[in-house]
Amino acid sequence: MRKKKSRGWLVAALVLVGMSVGSVQAKTKPPAVGQAWPEVTLTAPRDAAQRAYLGLGSVKKFKIHQVKARVVVIEVYSMYCPYCQREAPNINRLYRLIESDPSLKGKIKLIGIAAGNSVFEVAVFRKKFQVPFPLLPDLKFAAHRPLGKPRTPYFFGVLIGPGAKARVIYSKLGALGDVKSFLAGLRRAAGL
């Protein structure tokens, strides 16, 4: 009889633990379309040209709403992610497409957040894949955690509103697919 009672308590305890883990996981989902962008503080690029691209001046830390753009496309990636490596040429194409279009240049900016990667690892990835836009190291997952700990690659489109408002207009795990179609959808969602 005692064994059955102790098993019952064990089962009840496991159910409670499972429920609490499930509720923690539910809180760590990446922000969805329509939600406010989390107040994530990022380390500004060391390179002056990259800071100028983002319109940051000489700040050391920044938030997405401080980027001088209407929309910021954010890729959460890792240099060790084979899918991120495969997607790098596609993202570079997106950057060139935006920068070559006078109606988009300056209105849409790209950044990469390197989840768990150091400054050195980011530099290796940048050089290997010739990435022209800012890549930001996130060695201690300081940005990754508030973004819901997304798997990689994960893409966000963030619309910068008046004041310090920023809203998610695109949120997706995996490859962007056709860059022109992605950009057309982003333009529609942003009203550009």
C-alpha cells in the first residue's frame, strides 16, 4: 500500500514539474507578427562604417528602435549552424537588392545577431561569407534569451514606429526563400 501512495506522490510531483516547465517554455517563444519588439540591448558594431550604416554614431549599446530605418531585418544565426551558412549568400543578395534600390536604401537595414558566438567567431563568419551588413556577437545569449531563444536561422522584420515603438511584422524560423518575394512581402507589411 505504501508503494502505491509514494508512486502517486511521485507522479503528482512530476506532473507539477512538467506543468511549470511547460509554462516557462511558453514564455520563451519568439515574438510573433503584431507583437511589440522586446527591449533588447545590443552592442554596437566596433566598425565606424557599420555604425554609420545603422545610424548609431558613436554609441556603444543600442536598441532596435534607435536604428535609423523604417524596418530592420534581424537574422539570429550561429556560425556553427549549417543552415545559416547555406543562407548567407541569400541574405547577402537581399542586402544588395535593398542597397541598389533608391526607394529602399536607408529605409530597410539588416543586422545579424550571432547567438553564442564571440567577436572572433563573428569575424570568421563575416570573412568566410563576405557579409556586408553588421553582425553582432551575442556570446552570453543576452539578446537571444529575450527573443525567445529561437533556433537558427530565425528572421524577424521589425517596423520602427514613432518614439521608441517597434513592432514585429515578420517572424519565421528557417530560410527566407526567394529574396524578391520576401522583400515584396516585407514592403507590404511595412507600408513602403
